Amino acid sequence: MKKLIIITALSTAAFFGCDDDSTSNTTGKLGGDCLPDNKCDWPLMCDNGKCAENPVDPGREGGPCFETGECYDNLVCFNDICMSAGNEGGPCLEDNTCNGELECISDTCVQTGVLNAPCRLDGTCDELLVCEEGVCLPDYDGDGFSSGRDCDDFNSGIVPGTIELCSSDCNWGRYVCQEDGTWSTCSASNDCACTTPGELEEVECRYCGWGYQRCGSDYQWEIPLECHDEGVCLEGTIETHSCGFCGTRTRMCGPDCTWLAWSECTGQGECQAGLQEYTTDDCTPLGYVRERECDSQCNWVDLGDCTGDCLIAPRAGGTWTDGTPDFKDEVCIPAGPFYFGDETDTNESNDPMRIIYLSQYIIDKYEVTNDRYRECVDAGVCAAPSDPTITTYFDDGTGNFPISGVTYSESLTFCQWDGGKSLPTEAQWEKSARGPYPRQNLLPWEGTSLSCDYHNSQNCLNAPQPVNSYPDGISYYGLYNCLGSMITGTLDKYIPISSYSDLPELNPIRIDESSETFAIRGWKYNVWADSSEFRVTKKYVYGVSANYKSNSSGIRCVKHTIEVK
């Protein structure tokens, strides 16, 4: 009896116990509604009507703005939240720009150009996307129409307005791709009934052709199996092709199902999309350049400010495998003026001396050596000198001597192989040897001494020497052996009677299609050094042909910033 009473008491207690946790009240707890007076169970705090852990203080990053609409530090009150300007989803910076690749759209910094995002400010989107109504949408065939407007987004030849062949069981017809991306109803008749099996009837088919259709045993006309005298297109079809720089041209299929003439190319830009170059346009001082890129609409976009510095670092010299110098060093010649010409030399057509402006360029510090040229030969690009009597190329111990015995054309081939370079213009060679304005020196080095300490010539060693010889005779910019070693071919055509007065002020070059010879500069090691002619302004009384070669003609290459025209 006692045990029964105890069990009954426990059962009663269980029946009247606490509520189950699953039905407990969440007010004041994490994630629940706030208690009256905007309070929550400690240590939670009420944040916008809900109990949360450590809500951000007003005025701080991500927290609510003060009632005055202000925030701490450099934060901006944006949609009642304190945010840093320039970040994604936040306000734009004061100049309507954003950080990184974000762009300012409707006062908000957003990622643009990607799928279902706003188009970039220039109206472009990423690859295989197209900008329609301000949004980047899929365009898998790249025809300029999104998938929602394209009847076949994997065929660039099908766009709204395209006319295609279609057929019923017995007739040919056509349908049109509509602006909503759906095909119109096929124009082919579905009335295929006939009365006499085996009967033939001549009908039109496909592209303005004709053929016979047969009445089948089921009393239904069959579609013509052969179509004769067809054209090549459907009447009214319009074909569009790209042309020029982002331009388009169109042609229409005429009533005889042949193409009419192409229209003129319209909508062209000014450059080839993706091209990058340097230009002097609108740059000051004269000769300065800036880099620009041709955008996807074939229009130039500036990539920076105008500068006179070399935008590509000149190559530093290295060593061969045996540790000896390779003499591949390059020198940057900055943009700016220099004195071109010599009015004291009455025997040559190199007057008047005048100020010329050159854009920056990179030039070889040393003449091209036998070993450097041998690299090009080993690469299968250059041809070895054909006459061993006019070169040291085949001699032992002359790897660091200047190459000779190669033609003007072979010089160009080597320079192109050596990093896409070329030969210098006359003006570039002379500035490299003389130095910048206002220098009027006639020798690469300071003073007027013709001592053999500065150069090689017939009255000195009268034989080829290593390219790093005569360090006392280097030019203002550090070039070795501008005079007294090898002559160098230039890009200028040789004109017997000429004057510098008619040359353009900026980046001059003589291009004369009637001349088949090229101007040369420098001084030969095997010619007497006479003060009346041994000078950086020396202009020879003869030019050289593309096949010219000698024991005293070498190579010095240039990397042009501005295309030489």
C-alpha cells in the first residue's frame, strides 16, 4: 500500500511539470524579439527589434547612423548604415569612383561587366556576355543578342530578323526569327491532300528553285526530293559581316535568290581592338609619349600621362656560360631635343644645324658582337657571314669583337630577332653619340682630342677591337665606339643632295621610294681620323644597298617607342 502511494505521487508530479523546451517563449533570447523597452536577456542587446550578440555600435562600420545622419571617422551614412566609401555595396567616393574594379552606378559601388550585373560604364561586359538594357546577359555565340532574344544562341548567323527555310510534310516555306527570340510560324502549307496517286506537279522549292512533287499512295503530296535551278539565299534575307575597325556591312538577298552588292562599311572606330601603342598626340613637351589601348569598340583609350622616360626598361647585360660578359646591355635615351647637323662641315649635306625632338628609345650600348650574332645563327634565323676575309666571326678569341661582313638586310634580320628591334634612324644615332640639347660637340667624348686613347682608326691600331674598348671615348649616354670601329646602317634612305631644313621637327626620317640605298653613320677603324670629318655629324657621300657588306660595317640595334614611318 505504501509503494502504490509513492508511485501515484510521482506520476502526479510529472503530469504537472514544466513546459517542454520546444514550446518555450523566445522573447528576449538570441534571435527572438526584444523585450519591452528594447531590452534582451543579458548579455544580449536589442538590434532592430531582435536580440543579437554584440550589435555594432551606432556610428561604427556596419552599425546604424546617428540620428543626425553622421558616422565616426571617415565613414559615410548610406541607407541608414555607416559604411566606407568606395567598397562594394557602399557609397561611391567623392569623385564618383570606387575601389579596385568596382564602378559607381546610381551612387553605389558595384561589380560590373559580369553575368546579371550592370554593364560597365563604357557599355561592355565580360566575354560571351552582351549589354542589354543596362544588364550583362548571356550571348554564347557573340552575335550581340542575348539568349532571350536569339532564336539560336549557338549560331552567330541567326539573329532577330534572320529568315530560314522550313517545311511541312509536303511544302517548303520560311520562318523568321522574331525580336522575342522565337521563330514565327512556318509559311509552308500543311494542306497536303491530293486526288491521284502517282500524279506529278511542278512546284517552287527552297531558294527560288523548282521541282516535282508526287502524290503518294496515301493521297498526300510528298515534298520535292530534288530542287532545280536554285539560288544561294532566301529572298529578303539580310547578311551582316564585320569590316574595318569594328564596322559592319550588309547585303540583301534579291528576288532571284542571289546576293545583292555589299553596303559600305559603317560604324567604324579608329583602331584595331586590343592594340596597344605609344603616341605623341597632344603630348607636351614635344617628343613625350603616352601609352594607349584600343578598346572593344575600336576607339583609343589613354592608359597614362605623357612622359619622356623609357616606358620599357633597357636590358641589362649578363654573362655567357663561361662567366664572360655577353655585351647585350641597352641604354635608354630619354625624350627631348638635341642639335642635329653641322654647319661647319661644308662638304656634306648635313646642314643647317637645328633643334630636333625625338621620342624616347632604347639603343644597344655596344656594337653587336660575333657571339651575339652567332646566337641568331644557331637559332636558325640569321645567316653566317659568307666571306671569311671580311669578318672576324670565324677567328678564335674574337667572340667579343664587333660582327662584320653581314649585309644591311641581315642586320635588320638580327635586330628583329633580338627582341623585335630595328636599326636606328640617323637622328637617333646622332643624338645617342652627341647627347641632348644644348650640346654642340662634334665628338662623342668631351673636348676635341683625337688621341688614340679615345678611339680606333687607321692612325691608331687599324684593326677591329673588342666592343668594350676605349672607355674614355664613350658618349654622353654611355655608348661605346660610336666613332672608330664599324659604320652602322640606318633606316633613313640616302639622298645625295639634301638638307636638314625640310625635315620634320619631331622624330624625322627620310623615306624616299626612289632611292634604293640607305644612309650610314659612324667611322671605320681602317680610315684615317681627320678632324675635318671625324665627327658624330659625319654624313657619308654614299649610301649602301640592302646587300652591302664590308669588313667595317657592323650592327647597332634600336627599340623604337614610336613606330617609324
